[in-house]
Amino acid sequence: MKELIAKRYIKAYAKGASLEEMYELQKMLSLLGAAFEIAKFREILTAPSVSMQEKEKFILENILENKISPKQINFIKLLSEYGRLEILPQLCIEVASYIAMLNKEYIATLITPSAYEESVLKEFEEKFGKKLGVKLALEQNVVENAGIKLVVEDLGVEISFSKEKLIQDLKSHILKAF
């Protein structure tokens, strides 16, 4: 649920923002996302005894030291006004995803039973990137299974091949022939 809310906030912010402003927002949200990892910071933001104005002031003055643009200040105030400061980590993820989408750069995960060499991974990046019309950064994940899977979550693309699926399809095809 928080991801959907964060996506809407970033989409609204991006409507009136340039790419440079989106990079500035990403930088600011990364700082807040890192601060959110600190237990004391999370306590302050989630404490019902601390008012939203105090939380907003704490973020703007103590964490960001008022070194952000008026547009970003208004963004923080809007989040505070609607009680959405707890979605800061999701906002950080969504703004990075939005910028990647604008630049047509995506992270793909290659799930394989054994590790491939760097040259093979580069070749996969180039070929699948060209097929999809984007720039891919490939991450390799080695797991114990008998198949290969390529997943690009932001594009909603999943390509997989497994021995079990091939054998099952082959059996099904042979049975249909009779």
C-alpha cells in the first residue's frame, strides 16, 4: 500500500519537475532514507506524542539543515500535512525507479544454477537490452534449481527456461498427439 502511495506522490512531483530537479529530489530522499535506518529517527517520526509540525521542523532543520529548494520544502510539508512521513523509504525507491524509467535504464536479475563470467553477463545485458529497447544492468543470483530466469521487475518482464517445464510441455504435446 505504501508503495502505491509513494508512486502517486512521485508522479505528481514529476509533473512539474525537470530531470535535474528529480535528481535533486532523489539526493534529498536518499539522505532521508538513510536517516530512516536510524532507530531514533524512526521513533521520532512514528511517535504519536510528537506533532506533525515538530516532525516537519525536525526533518527540515536538523536533518536537511534547510539546504534544499523551496519546492522540496513544500514537498516535505505536504507529506507532513497528510501524515505521510513514514513512506520516506518507499519514496526513495520510487524516485530512483522513476529516474531509471526516464533514462530507460533498468536493473535485471539473472537467476541461474551456476555463476557466469563477466563477459557473458555483458553480452546478456547488450542483447536483452537491445531486444527490450532499454539499457540493462544485470545482477546475477545463483540458486539451486534446474532453470534459468531473467527478471526485469520495473518493465514487468520475466523470461525463464527450466528442464522440468520443457519435459512437462513435451509430455503434454506427445499425449495430445494420441
